[in-house]
Amino acid sequence: MRLNKLMRNFFLYSLLWGGWVGLLLLVSCTKEAPDHFPDSAGAIRFELALPNTRVVTGMDFVSTWEDGDEVGLFAVKSISGSLQPLLAADNYLHNMKLTYESGDWIADTQVYYPNDGETLSFYAYYPYDAFMDNPTSYIFTVENDQESNGYNKSDFLLAKTGPIEKRDDPVRLNFEHQLALIQVEVSREVNMPHFDSDFEVSFSNIKKEVRINLNSTIEDGVGSGETIFMHKAGDRYLYRAIVPGQKQQNTKFLFSQTTPGREIDMEYNPGDALWRAGNAYRYKLTLGYGIDPDHTYAVGDPYPHVGPVIGIVYEVRNGGKNGKVVSLDEFQGVWSDHFSDVDAGDPENGLKNMRAVADYIQTNSEGRNWANFPVFSWVHAKNAGNEEYTGENVTGVWYLPAIEEALILNEVYQSNVSVFNNWLTAAGGTAITNGAPYWASTSLSINYAYLWTMSNGTTTSSANKTYTGNRARCVLAF
């Protein structure tokens, strides 16, 4: 096997991680003011703003604070007209914790401006660490397991502003990402195993510790190389991890799946890992055997030309670079286990009918699923679980042919039945049963669906959708 790299590009961190969502106002307090902040009229309030991707639970990149999030806050008296550097210890505010609860930030104690008229420079960071005694020399470690909560815990954010004089308006703190974001979007060639729930993406030899000085630029990672398991973002096979900047070789992306019969164990080397803190790096990779999109096929050829064969070419166009494939195996059973009014009536495009069944499953109020449409479920299991069958000319997606598509396949089959079946069996498939009725995806009515018969001549008929004796073959365009 080899890994076919489709695309790799880089883009500015601010483009993916930029933007702001609503401002969150610090208005709550839980304790009386301490004696050294006697001016109660000078209470400090804050606005805490996030980049758009601190919390990644979907593909919309919407970001919010979550209950229980904790932010550390420092402040130092400013003795000039610019941002004053933090001290190693004994700052005006020193690692004060703010906790987000139900829309409010709860401080350990209410804080105040100094009553001697001096201004303040503010520093805030996420995630809070009670052991950050020295903000000028702090070791932050990203999580090895970022598949779930470890992703957010690894996102080191920093906000700075100042000097700020005593004011009624809140102090605005705009957080920015301080580490590198690595994103991998994974797809598969048609003869690769499907990605199941145990599919994992990781990358090796990552230095996960970084020395941080809140006053200055974040450094690159230090320590020994370790494996980081990436976070899956949304329903697509898109994975992200947050790591310190890296200057090293021998980093590899690792792809694994342990489902029996669908095992995957592959890797890809992106070259020298020169990932800079504050930047994002995106890779789009396809797992497979290296199918050549310009390879030309003839009717009867096994498909694809490399790796495991999944079907036989029965139709070609564009000089053999495009066409259609029939599956090596077949199904026997019902079109539907109930009389359904699913709107799958297209006579020419089986992808549209697959989409109609998918829509019916998603929108009906009776709890129907793919299992209630056994022949469609058999086809759907050959595709990615999140396949939506959008578009009319999609390639690489199995579908049950519409009635007119099926008749084209039957015509090729009948031109030489024994040769066609030899093609199938030589590739490890099963022969088509001559004279047997096969389901089309085209629905005729609530009760009936079209059939096509593997026999001489162009014959169509229909059958009760719940009849168990009919067969099916699926097709795929390339």
C-alpha cells in the first residue's frame, strides 16, 4: 500500500483561528473587597473575547466559553505609557482565577484599581493553572489524547492590554492562540476499507512541552518526541491537534482502524515538521493504493486497476477514463419492509433515488432507518456512513441503479452472458443469475417498485416492495 497525497497547503493562523464572538462581561463577585483595595468605586470589570475556534464541536467553528472554564489573570502597575512587563512574582494581581458559570465570570475576590492613580497592564491566559507561580518562566504541556477534552485543554490562549487607567468601562481582553494548529482532512480511495467509529488519526515524535513567558513570543516545543491523538471535528473525517511549534524530522501521521475485516494501518511522512507557533497547517490526504485518475479502462476490466478489485467495468466514456462499474456481489431480499411513500421515482438516476430514501429516513416521524429499506441498506453499507448522495454525477459512490440505468447494464450483460459472468468470477465475484428479477431503485407506487430481469430483450416489471425473492446489484461511476 501507499498513501496518495492529494494536497498540502498552509494558511495564516489568523484566517482559521481569527474573528470574534460575543463579549462576556465580568460582573460577579463572591467575596468582600480586601483591605489593600479600599476604593470600592474603582472595581475592575472585564470583557473576555475568544477567537472563533477555541471550542470545536462542529464544522461552523462557533466558539463559546463553557461552564467550568477557568482563566488566570495578572496585572502589574504601569510606570510608562506602554504595556508594562510582568514580574516573576508579587504582581499587583498575581494568577487570580476567574471561573465561567452560567454566563458570568466568578472571581475569587472582587478586584480594584489602585487608589494612587497609577495605571495597570493586564495579562490573562487559558487554561488556568494554580501552579503558575512565575509567569515569566512557565512550562505548558499539551495533552497526548486530544480526541475529546484534551483538545481544549491543549489550546493555550493569551490576552494582553494596557496601560489602563481607572475607568467605569470594562477592560477588554482579546485572547489569541499561542500554539500551532495541525489539521488533517482524510478521505479514502474506493477500494479502501470504510472508516468506522474506531478510526484514529495521530502523529508521532511531537515535542509537547513549551516554555512560556507571558511577556514574550512563545517558543518551540521541548522534550522527547511523543504521539498525539487528534480530535475529530464534526461529521467529516477532519482531524485537528494543537501542539507547540516544532523544528524536527521524522514526524509521521498515523492512520489506524481495528474493525475485523476493515483493519487500517498506514502512515504518511509530511517531511520536516517546521510548524511555527501562531500558525495553522492544513493537510488533505487520501488513503489508498494510488489509483491513477487518468488510467483508461475497457468494458470487462476489473476496477480499479490497482489494489483490491471491487467491480467490473460495464460502461466507458471519455476514452475509458470515465464510466460505470457493477458490483462483484449481489443482494437478495426486500426493497422495503413496509409500504412506503418515499419519493424515489426517478427512472434515470439512481443517486437521486438513494437521496430520496436518505431524506425519508431523516425526516419521517415513524423512526424509520436504513434497516427498513434492506436493499438500500446493503448498498449504503458499501459507502461512508455519512454519505448523503448529493449531486447527480457523483463518482466513487455505490448506488442502486434506476430502471433505465439497469436496462443499460442488462444490455451489456446479454451481449455475452458467459463472458460477463467469467469477468465477475475471475475477479472473485459471483455470477449474475440469468433470468432472475433484480430490483431497481425506482419506486412505482406506495406498494410497488420496478424490477429488471436478467434475460434476453428489454424486460421490466414490478413487484410488491416487501417481496423477499428479488435480487439486486449496485453500480458506481468513476
